Amino acid sequence: MSDDKKQRAAAAALAHVRPGMTLGLGTGSTAAHFVKLLGDQGFEGQAIPTSEETARLAEAVGISLITPDETTRIDLAVDGADEADPSGALIKGGGGALLREKIIAQQAQTFIVIADDGKDVVQLGQFPLPVEVTGFAVGLTIQAIRSTLAALGYEDPSLTLRRGEGGFFQTDGGHLIVDIALGRIDEAEPLDAALTMIPGVVTTGLFVGLTDLMIFGTESGVREAVPT
Ligand SMILES: O=C[C@H](O)[C@H](O)[C@H](O)COP(=O)(O)O
């Protein structure tokens, strides 16, 4: 079952935690397993949550939290992913926490991805790519995203403004999410760079060159993979 696999991956990541560390805590169902296990083992250190949801959970299990501005060093960040390819490139943001997650992953000395093995893909892109955008001029930003995608050879992909309870989904930072169904992503880095150049785009769910280790939960245990 996928949830057992997520828990196995989360449990394996605990081996990388040391007392006194400053941790980045990811968001989503797999990261939630990690946060709960960390609380259960009485983690002696401090942590930065990547969402309000994770902050609530971490507080509930007794983890000591700090804000990002209270430290200059993050020893280890542990987070889930929606897709991970062999190079360690990821699609993230299915839960809408991509901006805070990306800031923390990029600043962490070590970034470990934990996921069930269904997220282990040869090529990114089956999962729609989340792109966080400002609410201001969202229509114009979507138009600019379409033009950028066309220039990169993505033929007429479907773009959907994500909905939440009672309207459009809003991130913890008050932004909106556009989910882009690309089918396949051949080169993640230039796509991320081109989309991020658009002024109304806050960030994308493509995490490239950030991953140090991937831990996939399987039916019988875990599979660890170092990015190629
Ligand atoms: O915004 C959400 C995050 O990027 C999650 O880490 C990602 O969506 C994976 O979530 P889950 O572990 O629930 O599959």
C-alpha cells in the first residue's frame, strides 16, 4: 500500500538526523510521516516547516520550530515529491507548498527526497507541473506562460488554475497555482529558467540540481538512489 511505502521511506530518512541539527521539514503526506516519526523519537534540535500545515503537525508532536530568519544554516531538509527522475530532478507542489519548499531545499546542506516508489519515474511530466503565480494580472501571466511553452516546443498544453475550497486555491504566501499538463518534460532546467523569468511567475515546481539522495519506499523496504 502506498501509505506504508511512504512511511518506510520516511523512517529510513531518520538515520540521517543528528541531535542539534537544524532541519527543513517538507509538506505533504510523506513528509508528514517523517515529522511524526521525528516527534516520536524526541528529536533534540530545531526545525523550519515549509507550510502552515507542517508547522501545525510539528508543533503537535513536540518539535521545536524556528523561522527561516532565525538561522543561517539548515543542516538537512527532508521532503516528498510528486515525481523524481534518476538525475534527482523533481516535480513538486502537488500540495501547493512549492515556494517555501524550494527555498528551504536550495539552502539546505543536504536535501533528501522521500517518496513511495510510484514517484520514481524515468522521465518527468506525467504529473501536471505546478507553477505558482501572483494573483495580480493572472490572465496575462497565463498568456505569457503559454507563449514561453510554445517557444520551447510544448504544443498547446492544458493550463488549469487550481481550485480549492470555495474558490481558487491560495498558497500560504497568498499566491495562485497554475497546473500545466505537459505529458513529458525533456529538459527540466531550461523550462524552469524560462518560466521563472516571467514576472508574474513566483516559482515552478521543478526542483533541479537540489537533490542529494532519494529514498523510495517499496513493498518490502526501501530503495536509495544517489542522483546520476
Ligand atoms: O506541495 C506539496 C509538496 O511538494 C509535496 O511534497 C508533494 O506534493 C508530495 O506530496 P505527497 O507526499 O503527499 O505525495
